[in-house]
Amino acid sequence: MYDIHCHILPAIDDGAKDKAEALSLLKLAVAEGITHIVFTPHMHIGRFDNSKVDIYHTFFDFKQLAADHNIKIEMACAAEVRIDADLIYLFSQKKIPFLGQLENKSIVLLELPHSHFPQGTEKLISWMIDKDIVPVIAHPERNRDIQKNNQLAIKLKKLGCYLQLTAGSVCGQFGDSSYKLSEFLLSNNMVDVIASDAHNLKRRPPKLKEAFNYISKKYSASYANDLFINNPKNITSNLFIC
């Protein structure tokens, strides 16, 4: 399986607090059956002011550490980018690490706040699409406004976005509202990727297997394979070339 959204890089955001926890999380990912993983630390202006250089520096250091510990998993990095008007400048200056390339378009993991659907979201996404930058919307099922009005998710799809659910939401671990919206999106074939959004060992581990099995049984094995393997592989294939 592919996990293309997680916070395992050490001491760079609200994920793994140090190298020891990061290594433990990575070992757990391997045990879970994850073969390819993309580390996506937060880029959140004013809260996690990580630069592209910061992220790559931390990634290459950790990749070497994982190799030193003989952890067998393919690794790459990008970022989970919080929506903000200043993203137009950051994109124009090539300061955003992309999640991949697909059909000659750049793919970015874009995060909305959990609390609301910000004014101007559709306008910014339309600008991105016009510039051949396609957002993968991180965990839309956990956004309160989308939970209240699933038409917002339909709007995001019509704009050209991909949708990425959190595995824990599919299994009911983020509450009833997230679960119900996940079911709506899954049953209407609106989901493109499922990822762990792992942050720590206790409450937010890098687990995908339970959600994979759930979708295989409730929907189909081919649907699960698309969400956990084929689609994320297509999105991130250029990250794993070397």
C-alpha cells in the first residue's frame, strides 16, 4: 500500500516529536503493509513556517537514518499545505513541494481548516487549476462545513480536485459526522485516495489495513486497490523514480 499523507518526519510539525518516535512510526508503517510512504509535514503560514528547503533537509537526514536502521520502505516527501491567499506568491516562486505530477499537472496536498470552509476557497482553487496545479484535498470529511453541507464536496470535485480521506475516518475513529460523510463520498465514487495522516504512536498511528479491509468487504477489492495503491501510485510516481 501507499501512504501519501503522514507527519512522521521528526520535530518539524505536530507529528513525531523526535527521531526515535519517527523511526518507531516508520517501522509500524512497514508492519502495516505500507511499501511506499510520502512524508507531508505541515506548511501552515504563521504556525508551521516550514520552507521547502527545511523539509528536504529534514527528509534526507531522516532517510539516511532509516537506512542506517535497515528499515525497508520507499520514502519521499512533499507537504500538507494549509489554504491561504499567500499561496499564490509561494506557488509563483516555486516554494511549494508538490505531491506529484499527473497528466502534465502538478499535484499539491491542500488542507482546509477543520472549523470552516474559508471564503475564497473556490476562487483560489480555480486559480490553481488554471495554472495546472491540482489540489488533493486532505481529509474533507473532517471539515465541519462540509459535514453540514456535502454539496461543498461536490463543488470541490467539479472544480477538478482530488479528495483524500483519512483511514481512521472510514473506520469511525474521528466521530460519527466524519464517518457519515466518508460513507457518502465513498458510495458516490468521489474519493481518490485514502491515507493515514499519522502523527504519533498512541492516537494517530500509520494504519491503513483496517480501512483497506473494510472497503474491500463493503464495496469491492478493486475499489480498495484503487484508493490505497493504484491512485496514490499514479499521483506520486515521479517522487519514487530514483
